[in-house]
Amino acid sequence: MHEQRSLCKVTQLRQAIRNQRGTTTAAYAADRHQPRSSGSSDPARNGASMNSVRAGGRKNAYTLRCSTVHYMSHPLSVRLTDATLARLGSRAKRVHLPPRTLAQRYVEEGLRMDEHPLIRFAEGPSGRRARLVGTGKDVWEVIAVVRDNDGDAAEAARYLEIPLGLVQAAIAYYGAYTGEIDQFINVNEQEAAEAHAAFLAGQAAVRQ
């Protein structure tokens, strides 16, 4: 009888562990399949993007590291030709990145450019950033000007001397990747404030 009770307790404990694992796995799977924001041309979504610009929104939905974006990775098997692998390896050495990391970046940026055809990516002192095609202007720079003009895209286009459609493209991209663009703006504002403080300190020292 004692052995039967012990066996029953062990069985119940094992079942409880299985149930807990099942709950955790289900929660993780549900979280993975939650819809993510993308560069949609939906007017309602673009309107929300404009409201974020006017309000100087700080959603911070993404976290910048050394590259343009940080995202969760999951295993994916892809077949590449030997020539493609060789080119990837050569490019990876040139930019000092592991081939897998570079391939991951190409996929992410390629998807973004498909969603936002007027956006390209460029290297710079602050890392890779989104840029409007044919202008040399980063998206964060355009959004900063739009904010300075109280969300008026047409006025920002006149000030920047670029077509209105490009400003609207920057706003659409901002709506999809708000936190990323906000971080670039914040860093630039902080650097500008530090440079101005250093200038004032230098002036004060010269006058003494």
C-alpha cells in the first residue's frame, strides 16, 4: 500500500511538470505568432504614423545595437550556390562580420526595402541607418524636420527641397520602425547639446 501511494505521488508530480512545460511552450508559441508591424500603405496606419511624428512619439519598439536593428533569430535552412557563398564570405571579411550575421542583415534589410521601396541602407559613424533614395538624407533627419514643422510634411519637403512623396515615404517608414528612428534622433540631439555646451565652456575660458 505504501509503495502504491509513493508511485501515485511520483506519477502526479511528473504530470504536473508536463503540464507546466506545456503551458510555457504554448505561451511562447502564442507570443511568436503575434502580428508584427510592417510598412503598410494603409491610410489609417499612415495617419497614426503622422500623429506619432506630431507628438514626437517615443515608442521605443526596437533596440539598436551595432547594426540597424536587433531581432530574435530562429534556425532556417537555406540552400545557396557555391558562388553565392564565396561572395558572401568575401564580403563578410571586408565588413568584419560573420557570414551568418551578414546574411541575416541582408534578409532583414531586403524585406524592409520591399516594404518601403524608397528606402535604402547606408553605413555611417552611428552605424547602418535607413536613408531616402537619391537624396543622401537619413530617415531620422527627415522626421526631425517634420517634427520641427509641427508634423507638416509639405512644409518639411519645401525646407529640405525634396519631393513631398519622399517625406511621406520617410513618415511611413517611421510608423513601422518608430523606436529605431527615435533613438537616432535622441543620439543626435544629445551630441548637439554636448557640442554646444563644450562651445560655451570654451568661450567662457577664452574670456577669462
